[in-house]
Amino acid sequence: MKKYLLSIFTFLLPFLTFAQETTSEKIDAIFKDYTGWFVEAIFYEIPFSETYKIPWVLIVLIGGALFFTIYFKFINITGFRMAIRVVRGQYEDIEKHGADNLYGENASDNLADIQQIETEKSNADTLYGDSTSNEGEDVIETIRDESADGEVSHFQALTAALSATVGLGNIAGVAVALSIGGPGATFWMIVAGLLGMASKFAECTLGVKYRDVGEDGTVYGGPMYYLTKGLKAKGMGGFGKVLAVLFAIFVIGGSFGGGNMFQANQAAAQFVKVFDLDPASNAGMYFGMVMAVLVAIVIIGGIKRIAKVTEKVVPFMAGIYVLASLIILGANFSLIDDAFALIYHGAFSGLGIAGGLVGVMIQGIRRGAFSNEAGVGSAAIAHSAVRTKYPASEGIVALLEPFVDTVVICTMTALVIVITNFDGGFMEYGVEITEGVEITATAFDSVIPHFSIVLTIAVILFAFSTMISWSYYGMQGWVFLFGKGKISDLAYKILFLFFVVVGASISLGAVINFSDAMIFAMVVPNIIGVIILSPIIKMELKKYYKAINVKNDAIEEGAEDLNEIL
């Protein structure tokens, strides 16, 4: 496979060099002529007055989040502690085998059968396990039994989804939002993150509920499936099919651009800049080829290998970033209360900001909603691969995603910028900037010298993890439209890797804008379907809570907690 990929890149090298030197601007202009209308339609801003406008897609995202928050009785707050327990595996036994099987009336008989299956499975792994480097990956090692379907753990699904959202938006996007909306935008960004938790819960519960599981155990899930099967069950099969096809088209387009080319382009640009390389030296293209090889090594292994990488990369890069932020906040401990006062005051005054209070709200909510992608539906694809018998269990885990992405990481970035910019040394609030990464790097460098190098590494890691997760999202849309099979998978992956190199080599602004528009176009079919299917989600939540109560009641009556045995 590696030789095959190398041959492809060698063949494409002259064409990419030629495109980089002569045709990128022409391609961009032509593409813009044909797709500009779509981009403008998706990001159209509804004018509420002469001073401020609100993108209609933002209204749909926040409106949906408010609906889910109220309908599910503030699950984003009441389910938070439960989410921590689920991620830690406290209910893994009932999620794998069912509460009634383990703690019901016939629990003792069922337990003996379950333990026998587990023993046989363990023996099969020992005797016939694949000893090659792909052990634990897709297809070969999947052994079918009566336990829960799925390919990854709760934690792996969470990190796979987080890897697609934690990225440049947390580093550069926050700085841009603060430059336009001032410190007060941070408050509304947090509000958007908290509301988005309910949207993630809803869509990811449906992702597990209506997923398809192949004979080899491979999972196919996401909005395409709950729009098709869920709406069909409600007598809206035709409507659901249309929404599903639209979503699949949008997610494929989004995976090639915003989830791929934009990430490769920004990572290459930071790499070229930090090492002071000549932009005309084809350094970006060579960087893209190396990145494509690394991405290929991961995505060829499917969701299991992607999850194994993200469960290590995401905590590492997020940990480094948060640790650096905490160091800066610790060094400026006396200014933290002043920073929060400035954020709170700015959130409700809007002084000196275009559009006043509403302008501040728009910038904060826009950054929060666009950063965590709650309501877009993409995360439901990754979460659908989890091992569980109870769909709501993964919905509860998913609500942690906007909290980590927006409430924690974005807020850390904002606090660092606000505290280090108290004297207005490098950014004037109310004046829009274009280079968000540079502003964030300046803020970190002011306390931790040369941290911009670490930030560049973080940008590259963020970009890499985003690409591998979006490759899975796009492939799920691809196989939904073109069928399941190795040839279909390989065709998509080769295309995806090609666009990694293209994105790092040339700047195609119109192409990337079109792809971003496709990502947020996913909101429309997804939100419609999730709202219609909300009663199903509530039923699944009750079913999961009932299962937990069965276990807790049995343990209170003297039963042994089987979580450590199975």
C-alpha cells in the first residue's frame, strides 16, 4: 500500500508543481464563479438593523440547541456527572450485556453463559489472533457474540469526535472573535458551548440507535441512517431519504475542504513560517506529501485505528495547550479576577464594539457554535461506532464534547489573550484581525518565550487529528451514496489523500469557502430530523436510566458489581 501511495504522489508531483506556479488563482476564480451563490446562501446574514446582522445558519444552530435543552430538561447540566461516570466505564457491564441479563431475575443463569462466551472469545484471541501489526483493527478480529455491537469504547469515540472539532478554531478563531466582539464575546461563547451540549446528546443518541452493523462487525452510522430509518418509521420515508442524501453529499464535500484542505493549508503555512522557509520553494507541497503519508497510515485501518490514535493525540495536545494556559494564568494570578470582570462587563455592555451588545453576543455565539459543531451532525458518525446496547449512553458521553472544546479550551485561549493584552499591546478590541494564530502566539510568547514553536506543533497535530476524523466522516457519506466495499473505501481514501497534498500546496480560498458552506449546510437536514425524532431520544434516555437503576437496586440488595469481572 505504501509503495502504491508513493507511486501516486510521484506521478502527481509535476502536476502539483505546475498548478502551484501557474493555475491556482485561475482555478479559484472559476470555482468561485460557479459556487459563489451557494456559499453566499449558506452564510447569508439576516439584517435585523443597520448595525448588525445574524447568519441564518447560526439562528438554526442556537434555536435547535435551545429546543433540545428545554425538551430534555437541561440534560447538558443534569447529565454532566453521569457522563463522567459513563466515560470511566462504570456501567460498561450493562452496556455490553444488558441490565436484565446481568441483574434481572435470571441473572445467575445468564451470567454463566456470558462468562463462557467471554472465555471462548479470549481463547480465540490467544489461539487464532492475528499477530501482525494490524491486530485489533477492522474486520479480521471482530468476533460476533451476544454482547453489544460496536467497534470502539466511549472514550475512544469521544476523542475521535473531539479531534475533529478541537483545532484551529480554538487557537485562531477565538482571537478573531475577541478582536471583533471584545472580551465579552467569551461569555456568549461559553453560553453557546453549554447549549450545544444538548444538541450533541440528541444527535449522537440517534447515531447509535439507527446505525447499521455489517456481518463483520463494521459499523455504519450517522445522520444518513437516522434520517432514512428514523423518518421512515414515522411514515416520512421519502422525505427522510432526500434529507439523508443531501447530508451525505454535504459531508463528503466538507471532508475534502474544511476537514482536509484547509487544515493541511494552515498547518503547512505555520510550518513554512516558523522555520522561515521560502514560500516559493515547494516546501508546502513536500509538507503535504509527508502529511498525506501519515494520514494514510492511520485512515487505512478504519475507525479502530483512528480511535487508537486520537485517544492518545487528543488528550496529549489538549493537555499541553491547557497546561501552558494554566502557567500563563498562574503567572498573572492577580489579573484573573480583573479578566473575568472585563468579560462579564463586556458581555452585557458592548461598549466600543460594532453592533453594541448584540454585536458582542453574535461574535461569541458564532465562535462557540461553529467551534464545537453541535447540531451539524458530524460527531454522530464517530459516536455511532461505540460498543453499547443503550444508544442514550453515548449521547450522554457526547455532551462532554462541546464542554471540552468550547467551555474549557476556547475559554482558556480567551483568558490568555485578555490577560496578556490588558495594556492593548498587540490587539485593539473592535478592530478585526485576520491572522488569529499570530495573535494567540504573541499572547503565549509574552509569558513563555518561544512557545510559538510549541503552538506550531499543536496546530499541526490539531490539523492532523482533524483530518483523520473527517476522513471517516466523509467516507461514511461516501459509502452511503456509492455502496459498501473495499473498492469504494479505497477510492474515497485515495481522493482524500490527494486533497491533503493539494491543500498544502496551493491556496484555493473559494474551494475551501465552498467546503465550509457544505459543512454548515449539513445543519439543515440534521436539525430537521433530530427535532422530529426527539420523542425517540427521550424514550432511549428513559430506557438507559432504567437499566442503571436495575443495576443500582441489585447492588443495594447484595448483588456483586459485575463490571470488574466482565
